[in-house]
Amino acid sequence: MQQAFVSKIGDIIVRLANIYDVDDIISLNLETLPEHYSNSFFIELLIDSPETFLVAEHDKTIIGYIMCRIEYGFSSLKKIKLSRKGHIVSFAVKKEYRNRTVGKTLVKQALIGMKSKKCSEAYLEVRVNNLAAINLYQSIDFTITTTLEKYYRDGQNALLMSKDINKTQEKL
Ligand SMILES: CC(C)(COP(=O)(O)OP(=O)(O)OC[C@H]1O[C@@H](n2cnc3c(N)ncnc32)[C@H](O)[C@@H]1OP(=O)(O)O)[C@@H](O)C(=O)NCCC(=O)NCCS
């Protein structure tokens, strides 16, 4: 299925995901992350917020993805305030394609999608030892808001990282 791209990194295209990508996204999720989800969860998030579900593609192969959920609840940044938030639920780049700014481009594009969905902040959970991801998020002004003790099934802690997306103008 031909689809317009939103960004390009050399031969790599970043574009909105579609239903035909879901099987490949699930395979990439299984290959790259210990947190997995049901097929219907991927489809649900794609239907709910297509603006914040993106893939990176090279030679018709999905080599990266980011999947987010739009939520309403207490702000991670301003206590006792309700806000509309973009939650980065799952995000990965295939090993052979890392360190070429594909990951950063996917996050930035998802932030643009969150803005279009009227979110005022973005947040995510990341394993405390995942330095590549933590550095990436910090490089685009996410800050560590709190530590979530034993957040993961294996007992590891997570860092909750957040960003005020009204403050900065994301540009690709
Ligand atoms: C995290 C991940 C998505 C990064 O993707 P990527 O395409 O390699 O990232 P980028 O090339 O866009 O890197 C952007 C920034 O992230 C940081 N970074 C990326 N890889 C890094 C590494 N191995 N070590 C330290 N910092 C790293 C750097 O700050 C980098 O900026 P710089 O190149 O200007 O120094 C990738 O490593 C991955 O898929 N990991 C497994 C899945 C995962 O951990 N997902 C995140 C779950 S919260």
C-alpha cells in the first residue's frame, strides 16, 4: 500500500502506520523489546490515534515503529492538574538501523502527532538501565519525573520521563 511519507532519512521513510503494517510491527516488537501486547491492542491504538503511530521503512521493510496512546489524567509535570497526555507505549528500531537518527525522528514525529491531538505533555516509562533510550529522550528535552519501583514483570525499576510539548516547537 503506497502512503505519503512525513519524513526521510536517506533511503529510510518515516510515515504513518496502517493496518497492513501491524504484523510486521508485532514481529519487530517481539524481536526488540521484552514487553509484548495482544494483536488487538496494536490495532486499537492504531484506530484510536493514527497520528501518533508511525513506522520507519527501508526497502519495503518495517525497520522501526512508535506507538502511542492519548490519555487524560493527572499531569506528570504539574501536580494536581489534569491534562491531555500522549503516552509512548512502545518504540523500537531494528538493530542494524540504529544510530542513524531513525529513533529520534520517530519520537519527534509522534510529538507532532500528539500536538495535533491537543496533548499538552508526553510521557513514557523506560527501564533504568536503557541508556540509549534515556539519552535519546533527554536529547529532546524529556526529564525524569519519578522512579517506578518494580514496574516491570522481572522486577526492574522504570523511570517515568515527561516533556511539556507546549514549550518546544518540534521540527524535523
Ligand atoms: C532506543 C532506540 C529506539 C534508539 O534508536 P536509534 O535509532 O538508534 O536512536 P537515534 O539514532 O535516533 O539516537 C538519538 C540519540 O539517542 C542517544 N542514543 C542512541 N543510541 C545510543 C546508545 N547506544 N548509547 C547512548 N546513547 C544513545 C543519543 O543521545 C543519540 O543522539 P546522538 O546521536 O546525537 O548522540 C533503539 O536503541 C532501540 O530500538 N532499542 C531497543 C528498544 C527500546 O529500548 N525502545 C525504547 C523503550 S523505552
